[in-house]
Amino acid sequence: MTKETIETDAGTARITWYEAKDPRLLLAVSHGAGGGIEARDLQALARVLPEHGVTVALVEQPWRVAGKKVAPAPKTLDVGWRGIWPALAEPGLPVISGGRSAGARVACRTAVELGAHAVLALSFPLHPPGRPEKSRAGELLGAGVPTLVVQGGNDPFGKPEEFPEGAYELIEVPHGDHGFAVPKRAPLDQDQAVAIVTDGVARWAGSLG
């Protein structure tokens, strides 16, 4: 694991690298608007995917590095992501642009522009909780590259059955909330829920040409 700071037009970002021994892909994945790279799914992917030939870069957006508690407007998030992209492209590997929640929206919005090989959308916030009419499906459907959505079965930002048909794959984490946490009464435990995420992403990454 190594850390690198990157200067962007939105401020200083930080990348934590988890390198595969013989990588064929690079997964760059950022956090959501209410948390950081310590999220259980991001940490699990960083731990597991290098064993499958995928180098993982966990990206902290400038607002998070600066210690702010509230994320800026989407356009500013996109500026930060664009600013770190040259560092992600430098190893010369095909880059999967990824993120959780707000980070997933950034990845979808900028994928074609930045030349992403694919998009990983963890807990895509299809709509604000209780506001299904405020759909962000257009961002997901407009990603323009192979896309995988991993969504909790009880995510208040959009349950799997609420997602429109489209050219993307969706994996459901049964009973999972927006952070893929599962209740104690669920038929699967937390480790099993996280394994659905890591196993699904590893399989999908292996299928990418």
C-alpha cells in the first residue's frame, strides 16, 4: 500500500494504491458524499481484487482530504476526478472508473470523456430517499461503457427493482442498505454480504476484454 497526493483544480486529492503483482486492470474507486475510503466495500475490494490481477486505487476527493464534512456540488466533484485521472492512467492499464454513491455518479458522468474502460457503480443513488420522481437514471444509462451496479436490496436511494432496463449489469446484495450493512435477522451475515460485492466485482472484472 502506498499513498500519493495529487493537485487538482478542486484542491489536493489523495490516492491509496493497492497494487497487483501482475495487473491487467486498474480499478479507481472513490467514496460517497458522507464517508471516506474506510467504507467496508471499498476496503474489501482493495484487499481482494489485487489477487485477481486488478490494482486498486482508492481515491479521496479534495473536500475529504481538506477535512470538510459536506461534499461540494457535483460539478466540483467532477473537476476533482478529472484532476486525478492522469495519475490513474499513468501505469498504462485499462482503468475501471468507480465509486460508491456520489462517487458512482461522478464515474458515470465522466467515463466517456476520460476514456474509462468500464464503470463500477457501488450503491448508485438512483434518487434521494423517498423521492423516486427525482431520478438520476440518466447518469447511469449515459455512462457509455460497460457498467456494473452493485446495489443493496433495501437501499433507500433505490432498490434493485426500481432500476430501469439498460445496458448494464446489476448485482443485488440481499437485505443490504446503502452501505451494504445487513440486519442481524437477515439470512446472511455481514461477511457474506461483503463477499457478494467482492466476488461479483472480481467475476465482472475478469469478463472485461
